[in-house]
Amino acid sequence: MRKEEMEMESGGSQVSSAILDDDGRPKRTGTVWTASAHIITAVVGAGVLSLAWAMAQLGWFIGICCVLIFAAVTFYTSNLLADCYRSPDPVTGKRNYTYVEAVKNHLGGKMHVYCGVVQYGLLAGFAIGYIITTSVSVVAILKNNCFEKNGIGALCKFSNNPYMIGLGIVEIFLSQIPNFHKLAWLSIIATIMSFGYAFIGVGLSLATVIQGNGRSTTLFLSNSADSIWNRLAALGSIALASGFAQIAIDIQDSLKSSPPENKVMKMANTIGIFTMTIIFLLSASSGYAAFGSETPGNILTGFHKPLWLVNLANVFIIVHMVGAYQVIIQPFYRIVEILANQWWPNSSFVTREYSVKIGKLKFSMNFFRLVWRSIFVVVATVLAMAMPFFNYMIALLGAIGFWPSVVYFPVEMYIARQKIRKGTIQWFGLQTLSISCLVVSLAAACGAIQGLAKALGKYKPFMYKA
């Protein structure tokens, strides 16, 4: 009898190990390709559209150098962060399910509180920025059609608000996707869309240059007051475009346990950041060559012909932003739901999952998830309608978030886990990197704030028309 019980226990253990991971959670299925798709979806998004404008503020030499330097810093610190998913050992240690948890276990004290404020504040800001970007693309399609019908000099003005509301309704439904593990298909679609509109923008810019209609460019720009502020804001735009640290741990938590998650994540970092850098350089350089000092904040708004291709690029942006919104906001959704489960573990409203079937479609519904995520989307949409600024909003978010999330916390966790002593050459090198990025972030924030202040002085809330 005991032998049979042991066999049953052994069989149950084998079944359990087949469907559960080492932490008792459902088996993770992510691969290097799904992780790369998540990274590309996050970085080749709203930020890439403003890179040509950033290049126009910085000139060829500084602009290209900044893209390469930010990419190198992001690659280095992202690999440091990949080793922080498990602690104390990066391969066999206990999992850290969130960025905040990794900071808490590595640095202790109240550092994780500061990390949480920065990370989740930024993710909420990104969601607002994506709503703005989507509406800009919808309005761009309407304006292009209006110019085609009435002539390029026609007064074609449209309110962004109806399209922000429309996106909000779509995101309320998509926000019921419970976690990163269920988002791989959406990220893959969004990644394909990002390649589509990025290369359409590059192609249209190169065609403009080849036809001899490109504007004059400079190696370095003048030192007028406005150009100095714009240069600082441009640094923030590049910083925002390069960073994805806020969701890196969540992406890594979707990976299979074997091979080790940190090794797979480093491969995904390589693929994602290399792809990002190539697209950034192509988009920024070709756009600047086409428009020169008059480069628009959203590069695609500068083109009106051929109509079908420009409109197609904007459709790609809209589809990409719909998916990118979900990828970028999932960590925020997740931490709120983790806390809710800890505070109200016996509440069926918070913890119970209901199986719903509509035709052949089956999905799980949770009432707390439905209510709180819907409220968040509504609030984010209203804020986007109140502040529809593109360039300077992107720059400010990038400036605020780049140093703490992309540089400071990964560097400090690396120092703590490697037990690097103060005063050593390696310690000085890491601190120099951190302080240098802090200075850049502060300078970029100043430029973005100055630009926002000028824009706000001319703006009436909810009355903006592009």
C-alpha cells in the first residue's frame, strides 16, 4: 500500500513539475524572441518619432554620438539588471517578481519606496504619452485627407479629444489581459507595426533627399537661447527612447526557467538594443537630412505625399501604440493587484477569477481587475486630453526616468551583490557613470520644463486642435 502511495505521490510530483515552475506558479513559456519583441515594442515607440527633431537640435556629430552613448549605457546597465532577477545567486536564487522587489532585496532600507515612486509614476506617464501619440496619428490621417481634398493651404484643424476617448475605450477591453504571459501575441504584432512605420518614415525621408528637396543641415548648431533649451530637451527625448528598465524585470519573469533567465535576457537585450540603435540612427539621420532645422516633432507629420503610404504609416503607429500601451503599463497593473491581494486576501471581489465563455472565446475575469484598470484608463485619457504636448512631454519623462531606473539602481545593485569596496577603481568607474548620467538627466529636465512652460502659456485645456 505504501509503495502505491509513493508511486502516486511521485506521479503527482511529476505532473506538478510539468505544469508549475520552481516557485509554484504556472510554467513560464517566454523565450528570447518573445522577450526581444517586448523590448522592441517598448523602445521603438513614441520616442522614435521625435528622434529626427532631437537630431535637428543637436546637429550631426552630437546627435549621433548621443544615440550611440545612450544605447551603450542602456545595454550595459540592462545586463546588470538581468542578474538581479534572482538573488542572491543570479541563476539559482529566489525570484524577484518586480523591479521594486529586486531593489528591496539587494539594497534594503527605503530605497525600494523611491524606486516604486519613480518606476510607476513613469509608467503612468508613458501611458498618457502613448494616448497622445495615437491621437496625433489619427489626426494626421484626417489632415492629410483634408489637404488632398482642399489643397495644402486649407484650414484643416481637428480636435484630438474624440480619438483619445476612442483609444481609451479600446484599452479598457485590452487591459483585461491579465499579465505579460498573455501578451506575447500583442507584442509581436506591435513589433511588426513599429518596423513598418519606422521604415516608411526612413524611406520617405531618403526619397526627399534623393529628389534634391532635402534641407540644409549643420555639424553643430548655433548657441542661441532657444537652441540651448531645445538641445537639452533633445537629450531627454533620446533618453526616453532608449530606456526600458521599468519593465525589464517583468519581461524576464515571463521567461522559461531553462536556460537560466539571466542568460536569455542578456541575449534579448542584445537583439533588442541592437535593433533599436539601427532604427534610431536611420530614423533620426534621414529625417534630419530631409527637413533640416525645420524638422517636426513627429517626423511623419511632415509628409503629405504619397497619401496612401503616409496614412498607412500612421495606421501602423496607431496599432503599435495600442499594443505598446499594454506592454508598458502591465507592471503598474501588476503591483496594484499584488498589493490588493495582500491587503484583502479573503475578498472574493479581489481574488476570485471567473471563467467566461463567449462563443469559442474563453477567458478569465476578475472584478477588481475590471474596475481598477478601467478607472486607470479613464484617468490617463482625461490627463492626455488636458495636456496634448508631444515633444516636451516625451523629453521630460525621459529626463526624469533615465538616471534612476536605467542607471542608478542597476549600478547600485551590482555594487551591492558584487561587494565592490568604496575607493576601488571599479567603484569609481561605476560612480562616474552614474553621476554623469545624473547631470545629463537634470540638464534634459530643465530643457523640457522650459519648453512645456512656453507651450502651456499659449494653451487652453481640452480646447487644443491640431
